[in-house]
Amino acid sequence: MDEAVAPRAAMQTRQGNAGVLALFAATAFLSAFLLFAIQPMFAKMVLPVLGGSSSVWAVALLFFQAALLIGYGYAHLLMRHVPATSTGFVHLAIALVALITLPVGLPEGWREPPGDPYLWQLGLFGVAVGLPFVAVAANAPLLQAWFARSGHPHAKDPYFLYGASNLGSLIALLGYPFVLEPAFGLTALSRYWALLYIVLVVAIGACFALVRRRASAAPVSEQAAEAVPDATPTWRDRLAWCGLALLPAALLTAFTTHIATDIASAPLLWVLPLALYLLTFVLAFQTRLPLPMWLLLPLQLAAVIFALLELAQVKHDKWVLTSGAGVAAFFLAALVAHRTLYLARPRARYLTEFYFWMSFGGVLGGLFAALIAPRLFSEVFEYPLLIALSLACRPGVFGQPAASTKNELIWIFGIFAAGLLAIWQGPLLAARYGYSFGEWGTTPVIALVFAVAAVALWGHGARQLTAALMMFAAVVMLPSAVKRGQAQRSYYGVYRVSLSEGDDFNVLTHGTTLHGAQRLRGLDGKLISDVTPGTYYYPGSPMAEAVKITQARLDAEGELGRFGVIGLGAGSLSCYSRKHEAWRFFEIDPIVVDIAAKSNHFTFLANCQPKLDVVIGDARLTLAKEEDSSFDLIIVDAFTSDAVPVHLMTAEALQLYAKKLTDHGVVVLHISNRYLDLDSVLGATLPLVPELKGLIVSDDKADGSYAQNTSTIAVFAKDTLALDAYRALEGAQDFHAGGVSPWTDDASDILGPFLSQWRRS
């Protein structure tokens, strides 16, 4: 009888263990899915309030990292100070309280940010999603800690569940822009998220009930092994966990800012770097790494060097190559750091403390990249610096005895200080003696010096190699700052005023895109005061023609006219105004107003609009406050670098413009873009706004003289007759049928317009 019962009992045990594992894995998966689905979902919700800047996502990442730290800290305190048989009751109570904040949406009283929205955005996120996010964030360490007490054969090393949860995160992130938002939209997604949250609470309760029932089955030998005194983490261990998490988290924010600045601030471009970041956790937090370290480490070194070489160029014409180098450097750096972190993991007894310090490092990294770096650097210099510093996360870099580490740190510090001095003085000395290196500046010569130094120092250990490549990152950054003029940085981007080649023009660039130019010298080389607009606004350009056509109509009707311009730039368009006309500019960034109106770089406004009428704030908010049917012409020219403020091109935005136009008024959108097929987007969106009719006008006749640039505009009007004058312009045509989806505040696809533009080019 006993012989028959034993196999049956063993089978039941195996089935029970399989059920436990399935329940915990499924709950961890669902928890991570919800945790990372809410991030792009709520960040997209706030775009119409905060504008289209890439900083929206950078600050959002900082908030989510901070909320993750709170969740992990709460889980650690819960497991440490509350009896194991009661932890689930406390956590379930908090999870149920979080239900009062659902479904997620913009809270009342948080509809208009102040001039500097960094801290305001953190407050908004805290009020709207803080409680449910913290409740869900705590699940990852709690589930692993509970599983370690479940008596399961794999309970000794529950870290594999972290890889499983990150797989859920990865699916949520990749599914959001490609499946979730296009299929459901923000409003429906918010409701579905709330329903799945209730399912998660039930699953958490089931996991806890199961653990309470099986806790007594945990092997005594395991408990004794975890009580060994020398297994206690030291402060050096904690600092290592923190540092190894800090750098990839900071690099994630910096890399996302780098790529989002030039395309669009939209979920697709936000989630792809974050998805890669999470994939490194999935790969690193398992027993065997798919890529052996002997191959991974040289690949990372090569990717770092190549990425820095690409960034060293002043001109970035090869977008695919530059982006590919950045992706490789970011992914491999994060993978190496997280693998080193996994190898340094403690016993399961200290699991929640390990995750707390790991998340603390993530917060510090996000704090540096999102809040400190924009105030410390005038450009996105943190990106190449962090790429080079990633070499400090390689196994064994700082694994020597304390005395040796101290001496080598002094050595590294000395090299760094000497290198900075050489880099600052190098370009100045070269310029003094009239030496030029073309579009690369002085970077190749100085880079060669440090490359030789890196090879020479190779035999002295990985620390010197790290120091040498830190110097190389500084080489990438500083000569450009010396060479290319004065830069200012704000929440909304990087602005640079510089002289053109030949010193004939003052040029304003926002990231990589021109926002205005003014001639300083005549053909004879003498200084002049010329207020003729350049770049996309030159006489005869589509935007200049839009002003001319509107003025001609107003003259014929005997009306004075009212003009609204979204995006001030250098103030070029103001010089098409006439004394009796009312012109109002809508500008989101006070720095732009200072550059255009209060500096001595540009004199368009001083000569043409000395009594500047400018409204500060996001145009969706400020224009909504204007009187209906009051504008004869609205020009929307509000690009953040080459990125598109998506919320200014949605169906809801077009409806707002239509509401503010007079019966014969026209709205003009500047849609020139290297990466996105925006005319197809607007063509798909136009049917959602039946009160408007439209067409596009492309300018190919700009010859480059007087800083002329080609451009494309979209023209919309409520009156079909108002479009007749635009149809007569050279380059006028109907919208393309690009097979893309319309843009709304609920859903805005970026991949379709990107691929459409790729095919057309």
C-alpha cells in the first residue's frame, strides 16, 4: 500500500510545485505588464498639457524610477518588519486603496503647467498615478520574497522571476505603440488597465494564500545557510549594486532624449530604448548568458569607440549609421552592467534589500540625466559621457583591494583633469594658428592622442582604459562647444546661436534644425542691418506667400486683420507684418523670447515688432483662451529640433484651429521633416475634421542664397474659396494617400509615417 501511495504523493508534489511556479510566474508577468503599460499611456496623456518636448519622457522616467524605489523600499520594510504570515494582508490593503485613483486620467487642477515645468510634472504624475504605480512596483520583490519561502525546489534562487517579470514589461512596452494604442486609444486603455489591476489584486491574494499554506515546507538547511554571518552584504556591496544600476538608467534617459529630439516625442520612440533596457534584464538575470562574456566585453568596447567616433562628427548625414552605433553602445553597455549586477546578487534572504539599492541607483541615474544634466550642460553632453563611463561597469574594473583602488582612482582623476585642460585649450590653440580640420573640427587629432594613451595604458588594467575613454568622450563634447557658438538649454531643448560659414549670418538652431537666420554682412563684407527673413521664411517661401495672400484678401475686404503665429523662433515672420495689423505670437519657451527679443543676436523684432505681443505657454492651452473666429491667419511653426509636437497636429488640434479662424481664415502648418511623412498624416486626419478643407504646398525653388531653405506647408480653411489662391502657387497639390493612420489625442502612430517617408526617399 505504501509503495503505491509514494509515487502518487511524489506526482502530487510535482504538480503542486508546477502550479506554484505557474501562479507566481503569471502574476509577476501581469504585474510587470501593467507597470510598464501605464508609463507610455499616462505620459502620452499629458502631452497636450506639457508640449511635445522630449523632456516630458525624461522627467516621466525619473518619476517612475523614483516611484519604483518607493515600491521596492516599501517591500523591503514590509518583509523585514512585518511577520511573514501578515505581509500579504498589508499589501492587499494598500492595493485596494489605490483603486480610488482609477481609471487613470488627468486630475482636475493640473491642466496648465508653470514656466519651468520640471517639478510640476513630477507632482502631476505623483497625484495621478503615484499610488497604483507604487502598489504594482512593490510586487516584483514581494513575489520573489514570498516564492523564496514557498518550499519550491527553485526557492533558493528566485531571481529568475525577475527575468520573467521583465519579459512582461517588454511585451507591454512593445505592444503599446504597435497594438494597444492603435487598437484601443488612451481612454479605453485606461479603463482596461483598471480592470486588469483588479485581476492582479486577486492573483496577489492567491499567491499569498498559497505561500502561507506552504511556508512550513521550506527546508531548514536553506534557512540555516542564509543565516551565515559572512553572507551579510557590506556597504561596498550596496554601493556596487547602486552604481551598476545608476549608469544604465542614466544612459537610458540620455539616449532616449538623444533620439527623440530629432523625430517626435511619442510613445514609439520612448518605449523602444526602454524595451532594449528591459531586454538586458531578461538576458542578464538568468543562469547562463546567451552571449559569453569573452565575446560580450570586446563587442561593448568596440561599440563604445565607434559610437563616440560617430558623435564626434559635426555633421550627421548618415542617420542610420549614427543611430545603429548608438543603439549598439547603449544595449551592450546596459547588458554588461546588468550582468555584472546579477553576478553580484546576494542570497535570497537579502533579495528585497538588493532591489532597493538597485532602484536607488536607478533614481540617481534618472535624476542626473533628467534634472541635473540639462542645467549642467548646454547640450546633450551627458550622452557621450555616459557611453564612455559604461566601461566602468565591466566585471573587475573596481574589484582590487582598497589601497590599490585608491591609488588607481587618484591616477584616473589626474588623467581626467589633465585631459580636460588639454581639450579646452586644444581647439583654441589650433584656431590661433589658423589650423582647420574640416567638419570634424579638432576632434581627430586630440582623439588620436587619447587613443594612443588608451593602448599604452592597456597593460595597467581596465581602470586606465576607462579613464582614457572618458577623455575621449570629453573630446567629443567640448570642441563642439568651443567651435559652434553659444548654446542654451531648457526643458524644451537646446538652442544655439552661431555664425554661418563665412560669418555672413547669425543662425539660430534648435537641436539640429534651423529656426532663423539674419544677414550681418553685405556682399562687400561690411556690417549691415538687414531684416529680410531667411531660412524657411524668405520672400517667396510658402509661409511668406501665406502672409501675402491673407493681406491681399484683407485689403480687398477693407479689414485690418489679425495674425497668430505658434512658434517665435528668431522672430523672422514679424517682418512681414504691417503697422495696422494685430500680430500675436504663441511661444512655449521663455528662452526663445530672450534670444529673439532681448539679445543682440537678432533684430527682426526690434525693427518690425518693437511692441511684441507674445503669450508664453503651450499653444493648445493658450490658443484655446483666445476669442473664437478671431484670426485671419494662424501659422503653426513649433518644431522642437526636427521633432514634431504631435499634439499640435492631431484632429483635436485642427478642430481648435478651425474654431479660432474667421469664416475666410486660413491655418498654415509647417510640416517639413526628414523622418516622417507628415502630409500623409494630415491627409488621413483631415476627414476627422469635416469643417476644414486642405492642401499642401511644397517649395523646391530655394537656391540657398540668403540662407534660403526649402519647406513644405499644409494649408487648411473652412471656406473652399479661401484655398484657391494657394492652389495657384507653384508646388501646390492635394494630400498624399500614404496609407497611414490619422493622428488623434487618443492615438498617434509614428511607425507608419516613418516607413512611408523612408519609402518615398
